[in-house]
Amino acid sequence: MPLALVAARHEFPGKTLFGALVLIPLILPPFVGAIGVRHLLGRSGSLNALLSDLGLIDAPLDLLGDGGLFGVILVEALHLYPIIYLNLLAALANLDPALDEAARDSGAGAWTRFRRVTLPLVRPGLFAGCTITFIWSFTELGTPLMFEFRQVTPVQIFDGLKQMETSAEPFALTVVMLSTATLFYVLGRVLPGVKGVAASAKASRGDSSVRLGPVAGILAALLFGTVIGIASMPHVGVILASLSVEGQWYQSILPRAFTLHNYTEALSHPLAIGSIRISLFLAAIAVVLDLVVGVIAARLIVRTKIRGRAILDALCMLPLAVPGLVMAFGYVAMTLEWPFQGPMPGWLAFVLSPVLPQGTFASLNDGPLAWAANVLGADPNPIPILIVAYAVRRLPYVVRSTVAGLEQTPVDLEEAAHGLGAGKVTVLRRVVLPLVAANLVAGALLAFSFSMLEVSDSLILAQREADYPITKAIYVLFERLGDGPGIASAMGTWAMLLLACTLAGASLLLGKKLGAVFRA
């Protein structure tokens, strides 16, 4: 919140640069960032080595805390704080400065104005950002796996995959996770004072940012620089790990020897090359599906008066709140039950057995869609399920960016085209799509890059090495002895560059509306 307040209301040297750098945590998947944090804060990591060299400690400290719990919390906090920042920045940009000025003229101090005016009006943005942050951290699978911290619900579900046919525990844990995520999502939409409180506080005049003096400007830059420096720690760790020679970064502040071998291996190792090819294919198909569905959904939400538009909007945003782990687990569980495998449920058999011929009932009772499970199930061929999972998970990015574009496009242009005799398809192709092209590109970039680096679906659904996407390959390589962690770090660095380019492009195209993409 301090970062958003300073950025929204003040001008200071380097503000544009700091505004871009503050998004750095988003360019590194948190489970990859865990590699860097382990190198920096582990018992044999850089910080312990530094403290030992300074004579401040005699034995290594457990900086990751309680078997890795603090490491998980740290990585998640550093990765997700930009979500809250973006939502707050968008909410603050919509506030009418006259409200704050009126409170000041009435004698209210800075703290009173913040507590009584600003905070209630930005509550929707704050709650939206906090909701996404809580849900994503609560359902994160990759980060605790990298820290080997298994006392969390996602890892318990992941470990229970092998017991799905004999134990109900993973199903119960999945229901708990889904219920919790859904509860917070619903609260964000129906809780009084959270939804719609800022509707009457839209800005009625232009920018009213205050230019800070030299000392205050330096302090503001120092605040941003400190946060950015701490948030960049996992990135630095991953890059150094990717450049270190195998076994040469142990109980030392920096690697003792550097090499580019890991990068060449990341582009030539059979597992790495295959995973890159698979991820490119999956993400490309998923983006095409998202563009088709997203444009149609956005048009219905913005340009029509049909009943249920709000419900459609909520459903399109739901994948942001529904954990990917739950969706992936559901796909696997679905193929293990009737009608894909096994007998039909007892209640259904009780209803159908008296009314169906014995032969027909027998064929229906014995997994009538077993052929589909054998072809499209997660074990033999996860590609179709992965495409659907990626497309569903990233649909909100395309819908929200397209909605933002349509809201900025005058409907008069479409009406004029209709008046000249153009059909709906022609208007969509010749008028609407060119006008929202920048928004479509931004949404597609976000959907593509985040699909490339999807963690939960990839770890659960891809069972064979030939089907591993990038994130599953990084996890498997990191677990291997030898140069595996170095290659995994190099692949993580390539992933970081991909996300950096994507977010930079999306930020240029969407501006302050980028925060709306990460708002459920």
C-alpha cells in the first residue's frame, strides 16, 4: 500500500522506471524463485557464508525456518505483492482528488484522511488484490515442493495422487481447498462495503499528482529501491545458480567458478528441448481458444443487454479464483470414475437396471467411455486435457483485457457500420477487432506466457517424460543429481526473460488497466 500511495499521488525522479521495476517479481515463477532463495538463504547458502566470514556465527542458521516454511512464505510474499500493488494503483487512480481536498479543508490530518476517506474508497481494489494473493499462495504447489515442505494442502493432494483409487483423503483435501477459494471469491463480490463502494468516487478531473521536493523525492526513490532490491533476491539467486559450475556454489557467498554450460544444455538437453516444444504447442493452441471465447464473452458482457451478463463476467473470472491444482486433480479423478472406468454409481444402477435391457445395462455399467479415457486420459495422452486446462486457466486475461478495450471504444462506430449495411461478422472483423487489437495482443501475450509456465496442471497431468512441459521439466531436472539444478536454473532464467518481455509489452498496451487483468 505505501508504494501504491506514493506512486499514485506523487511525482519524483525515476518514477516511471521504478513503476516498471516493481513488477519484477511477476516475471519469475515462484517455484523457480525457490531455487535462488535456497542458494542464498540455505544452511550452505550465501548469507550464512557471509555471516560466518564476518565471524558473527559459529554454526549455520536455519534461515528458511521450520523445514522450509519461512522460505515458502518469503517467496510467495515477494512474488505476489505486485498483484496488490496493481489493484491499489488502479483504485487510487479512480479516486476524485476533490474528496481528499475537502477533508483537508475541514481540518482532517493526513492519517485521518487516509483512514476515513482513502481506505474505504480503495477497499474494493485492496480486497481484490488480497483475495487473489491469498488464493494463489494457499493453492501454490511448486514452491513448497522445491523447499521440500510437505505440510501444506497442495502437496498433500499431490502426494495423494497415487492413492486416489484407495483413499478418500486427497478428495477431501481438494474439496477443502476449493471451498476456501470459492468462499473468498464470493465474499469479494457480495460483501457489503467491498464491491462497488468506489462507484461514486470516480475521478472528476485530471491528474493531481504532487511533485516531491529533493529530500522527499530521494526518500520515495529509496522506498521503491529497497523493496525492488529485496524482491529481486530470488532472481539474482536463480541467475547465479544458472552460471555456476556444478558443485562450486556451496558454503560460499558467490559461486567459485562460472560457466555458460548450463545455458547450452538448457537448449540441447533432450528433456529440456522436448519440454520447450511441448509448452510452445500447448500454449499456442490454448491462446487461440482463449481469443475466440474471450472476444465472444467480452462482446456479450459489454455490448449487449442480455440477462445474466454479470454472471457470465463472474464465470469468466472464476478460473483466477479456482485453484489450478483443483482443476488438474478433477481432470485426473474424472477419468478414473464412471463412465470412463469402473461400474456406474449404485443409485444410477438402481434406477436404470429395471428399465434397460440386460445387454444394454451391462455395456453401460462397464465404463462405456473407457476408450476415451484410454485415448485422452492423463496417463496415455495428457495433451488434450493440458490444452483445455491451460485455456480455462488463462481465459480471464483475454476477457478482461478485451473488456477494457471495448469499454474505451465508442459504440457509435459499430452502429454507423450497421447503418451502412454491414453484418455482425463484418463489423466484428472490420471495426471491432482493429480497435481492440492492442488489448487482444496484451491479453494473448499474458495468456501465452503464463500458459507456458503453468505449474499445477503440468506437474499433475503430465506423467510421461515425453509429455513434460517446461515447468515439469524444471522440477524433474532440479531433483536430479549432477548438473540438473544448474540446467533447471538456466531454464528458469529463460522463463524469466519470456515473462519480462510479455509483461513489458502488456504494460505498454494496457497501461494502468493491467491491474484489472489480475482482479477476480
